[in-house]
Amino acid sequence: NRPNRHAKELRATALIVHCEKAYSRYFSEDVFKALLIKKNRELYIIPSASHTDLYDNQVGKIPYDKFEKFFKANLK
């Protein structure tokens, strides 16, 4: 797996979200570093969340407010 293989092709606004405690967190961090776009991009690490915390939001970790704020600011 090379998740950042196509990151340099992305030219659009990007919000990358990952859980702090997820083993695969480095995938998102590597993709973010590889992005050629430098504005209208954000890497958001969800504090104290594990990978499965986002499956059904039973623990309330999905950052809906972050999504809304980013989309309103960047998708026009």
C-alpha cells in the first residue's frame, strides 16, 4: 500500500481526517505531506479516537462541526 502515490495529482480542496490512536494514522500524515496544494487543505487528527470510534459514532467522536466549518469555508 502506498496511499500517497496519487496525492500529488490532487488539485482540489482537501480535508483529511484520521483518528489519533489508529495504527494507520501515518497514511493520512504521509498523504497530507505529499499534497502539492498548499492552501484550502487541512489534516485533522481526532484526539483520543481509535479507528473503530468512527464506525457508528456511539462514542460521539465524529467531528461533524469540523466538517461543516471546513466545507462552508472551502466549497463555494
